[in-house]
Amino acid sequence: MIVAICARKLRLPFTIGLVFSGIGLAFMKPDCGTHLTHELLFDMILPPLLFEAALSLSWRELITDAAPLFALAGVGTLVSAGVVAFAMISFLDWPVPSSLVFSALITATDPVAIIAMFKDNKIHGR
């Protein structure tokens, strides 16, 4: 909530405020007793974010925009992952399995962050 308040007062998108606060926390290395675990992330943090995004989604618009969404999210991600994997293998001599895993991780877009940024910037529709 503090990050949201500060980002609003500085007229920055909330996601940018989260990046800056994450960088600050990484340098401070506070020990608050709670550690980010697989269970905490998948059981407590992710479901409310995805649920809120699903509730605000217009299914009619989603079906109307299915072709460009598939092209950008599906095919675009696969092409991007292929290019990144090829670059890792060719230029950095990474092993193929490691480069494929890295490319899959680095090219995937976080849909919750994109939706939050669109809401902050009052972007609606196409």
C-alpha cells in the first residue's frame, strides 16, 4: 500500500513503483521472517491476482480479439523464445536445454503486470 500511495503521489505507474521498491529491498536485504516459497506464491499471492484480472475481463472482447491475441501471445512468444535460445546457443555457447529454459522464462510476459499497467494508464478497449 505504501508503494501504491507513493507511486500515485509521484504520478508513476504502480508497476514502476514496485520495480523501484524491489530494487531498494534487494539492496537493504531485510530479514522479516517470511520467505518467498513455492507454496506462498502459488497458494496466497497468485490466486487473488488472477481472479481479479479474470473478473474484469470482457469475454466478448476476448473472443473478438482471439486471432491477434493468439498471434501475439502464442506465436510471438514461441518466435521470441526461439530467437533468444538461438542467440544463447550461438553467441554464449550455452547448452541447448539451459538456453531453452532461459528463453522460455525471459520471453513470457506477465499478464497481471500488463493488465495493472493498462488500468493505471486508463487504457481501455483495443
